Amino acid sequence: MVRRKKLEGMMTIEITPFTSDGLLDEESYIRELNHIVDSGITAVIAGANISEGWLMPDHVLRRLFQVTLEQINDRIPVGFGTLHNSLTGIIDLVKTAEDMGADFTMTPPCKGLLKPEKIYECYSKICSRTDIPIMLYDSIRFAPIPSDTVLKLANEYSNICYFKAEIDNSTVYRLAEKGILEKIDVFCGQEQYLMPHLQDGAIGGTNSVAIVAPKLTDAVFKAAKEKNWTRAWKAFRELWPVMMTLYNPEYRGRAFKETLYMMGIFDRINFCDVREQLSKEEKENLRKNLLKTGVQLIR
């Protein structure tokens, strides 16, 4: 039996801290989880793309899941990212999430699936093997999910409960035209599309920027929920410089960890894969730009 929790508003995807030998930096991670809860974020997703979940060895990923559940301790809903190159691997992760007690999974289709019937087949096999609520993950890195496929899955499987829209700013509009918003809850998965998605019917977002700027992100969602679009756009314009700083392509995905270190949440900066640290000049530019946006730094 599917136990669906109500999700809405400002969810976030955690940023994973590692030790120098590639294990989970548990002290830093627990500090991050407490910061997430204390900031009013409504749910957390562990082990997703920006979390480096797809790069982690199995024992590190499972430890990440375990610590997340233990530390959150039902204070907010917890989802697991189930990213894998094979369908067997995805199903194993989804079943792991269910067995460990996660509230939902954020699950993309297998990489390389381009035909709608193959995407449907992939999710059909996943759904038939588990009862955990599933968030479909519409990502350009995996496979865009056609709206007709989403509708077919939502009609046939009760554990298709949520949808993360990441591809473009008209995705939610197309889903609304098909009547899908009446069946599943839709969330914005790409910060720059946040306002168009909310205005078209999304009820929240899954955005890591919320960890760095929770008050600004929350202001966008609260205003949107009240359909006060003037106030929502004002809050979004204030959030925009934070987003542009963190996603600056020059930093190549490294800005979030550096920022959490500067905020005093992380004790060190390590990646699961081999990446260069930011240069001294890049760090100073990041710090300067974050301070301009009002982010509180202690390092």
C-alpha cells in the first residue's frame, strides 16, 4: 500500500561532504541536516545528482541514506535519489529506500532511453516491484519524459506521486494541459524556471540553493502559494544573484561546497570524484559575490 506524504514548498537536495579518503564526513553532514531543518526547508533528498550519489561507492551511499534518516528523525520528509546506469541498479536503490524507511524516491529513467515506450517500460518495472512513492525525474542528463508517458504512468501506478520538472520553462504548462496536475504533484527542478513553473501550477521546488538562501527561497514559495505574483517575482529577483553566483559555470559545480565551508557548515572540501579545488582568486571572487547577496559567511 502506497503511503503518500504531502510535499510542497521549499525542498532541497543535500550537498555531500566527504573525508579525504572518500568516506562520508558525518560531522559536517549532520551539521548540514540540522541547518536544513532549522531553516524551515520542507523536505530533503539525499544521494541525488548534485549530491554526487551516482559517483559514490555502494557502502558510502547507503551510509549517507542511513545518517540522513537517523538525523532527520521524521522532522521533515526524506527522499532518496536513485541514480544508476542500469535498470537493475535503479530498482535495487528504490527497494533499498523502501526497506530503510525513506518517504519517497527521486527516480530518473535509465540513461540513453529516448523512445517513450522504453521510458514507460523502465518505470513500469520499477513501480511493479515497490510501493514507495516515486518522484519522476525529468532530466536532460538522463531522458526527457513526455507528458503522455507521465499521464499513462500516473493513471496506472498509484506510487507515481510526484514529478520533478527540469527540462525547460514550459514543462509544467504542458503537464497542466494534459490534466496531470490533478493526479500528481509537480515541482520545479531548475532554479531559473522557478517562477514560470510556479505560475503554471507547480507547488514547490527541489533546489539546493535553498540551503544557502533559505529565507529568500521560502519567500518565493510563500508568495506563490498565496498567488501574490508581484511579491513572488520581487523575492525571485532578490534570489537571482545568489543562484547566478552558485551556478557560475567558471566554478564547474564546486561553488556549493566552498560556500557551505565559508558558512561554517562543512569542515573541509572534498569531492567524490577527482576535481581541482577553486583557486585562491576564484575563492575570493565567490566570497565577494556571496557577501554582496547577503549570505552570512564566517570563513
